[in-house]
Amino acid sequence: MLYSRRELGKMALATLPAAGLAARPIDALAAMIAAKPDSRVAGVQIGVNVPYSFGNNLMSGDDVLDGCIKLGVSAVELRSQPVELFMGVPQALLSAPPRGTPPDPAARKAAAEDLRKWRASAPMSKAQDFRKKYENAGVLIQIVKFDNILNFTDDVLDYAFELAKALGATAISCELPVDQVEASKRLGQFADKHKIMIGFHGHATMTPAIWEQAFTYAKYNGANLDIGHFIGGNKTSPVPFLKKHHDRITHLHIKDKTLDDKNVPFGKGDTPIKEVLQLIRDNKWKMQATIEFEYAIPPGSDRMTEIGKCVQFCREALA
């Protein structure tokens, strides 16, 4: 649940000891109440991939924002679902069929067409309201992630880039299957048209050569470099690729993996998280270091606690 600044102020006053309140200057108290999240450390913007990292892609925008504020995170890679739900899309059009449900190609095709029609006339003013809510709370939407973008019609691709603009994003991100790299040529035409980078994300099978091929197709084609997947899939450090193509990298996914491609808590694997973060810091590269939470939650802990540990690990790496 989100609270207004007035409600937060009342709670802060109620929890302060009387003696402490008497000794605290009014301006310091006001600053405490008005404080906004800040996860920019030594010039590096630490972010989180949401609501994916929170475990529910259909989470409301308010709940996503609440989680970011609790974590002290001031920038995100945001999936489109919370925004479109806020804009009024029927949730059924975004929901996958329940597991075990027999495939119904006709129903899936009808739902896809209904979603296309909705997007073609979606109210962008509502997206601007969504952006304002986040920015007023101190959270920037720097990247917008779209699922199934390779299947978008031309009008929906235009919609995707316009939505990213309305939210204040500087890049779109999407999956790029390694056997469909040619699709990045068409997507790149729209990226160049709208002058917004598109960061292609790959998993363990993604190689530098695939990204480099995509780069040749369009000026605004870029890479969403997942340094954990890079280690797990390529069995080598992502640092040389980062140095060579830093101007093409929209943002990083920060996670820790072992060389045998296992997700582990930050600092327990083979991914050079500290080296990468410090490289961004020292070169003043403008890219979000986006935490993507994927390792198993230890017994006795919870998701938010573990994400908080990831944020703190990154902060300390940059201190």
C-alpha cells in the first residue's frame, strides 16, 4: 500500500520519541519526511528489473513503486504490463493461460488481436500520468521491457516506442532468440525511426557475434548485456565485450552465476560484478546497472530481503 507524504509525515512524528522530536530541527525533520530513494552511487545508476524481480509481472504499478521505495531504488527497467494495466487494458489480454490448460490457438489469436486493437488506441496521457507518479516519488523509468515484441505488427511497434517516450525511457528492451537475429533488422528500423535504443537480451546461448550482427542492421540497435548469462554461456568474462561496445549497451543485467551456469547470491559466483560496476564508474558510462533477481531464496529469508542484499552489494562495490 502506498501512503501520501502527509500520511508518512504523521507516521514519522508518531514514532519519534518526544525528547528526540524536541531536539530535532524542523527543517531536518521535513527533509527526512520528504526523502526520496537514491540508488545512484559514484555516478552509477543502480536499478532493478521490475516487476520481474518481484516475482509477478502483472503486479500493479503502485505495488511496484512501493517495492522500489522500500529498497531505496531510484531507477528501473519496467515491463510494460503494470503500465498498460494502469492505462486500462483488460488484464485477461495480458495473462497467460493457466498451466496445464490445453492450447487453444483460436482463442490465443483472438486475444492477440484484441490486445493489438487496444494498443492502437491506448491513451498516452495515462502513460504520462504513470510517469509523473513515479518521478514524483523519485523513481525514473529508464528502460521499458516488452514481451513477444517479435510478433508485434507495425502499428504496435510504433505504439511501443511512443509508450517508451511517454514514460521518459531512453531504451526499449526485448528478448532476441539466437536463431532469429535477422528479426533485429526490422526492429532496428523502428528504433532508428523513433531514435530510441533497443537493447536485445539473450540468455546463456547469446554470443558477442550475434549482438555484433544486430549492430550492423541499425544505428539504434543495442545490447542488454546480462553479465551473469554471459559468464554462464560464454565461459568467459563480459568485460572485453563491455569495453568494446559500451556505446551500444543500453543497460546491464546484474546477477551472479557460476561458470557452470548456476544462479547464486551476489559474491558467491564467477561473475565479475564488482569489476563491471567499477568499470562503469571509472569510465563514466551512462548505463543502468539493473539487478535481476533470480537465485533461490534461502530458508528463513524472503524476496525483498534478498533483493535488498543485492542492492547493498552493488553499493559497497562502488563505495
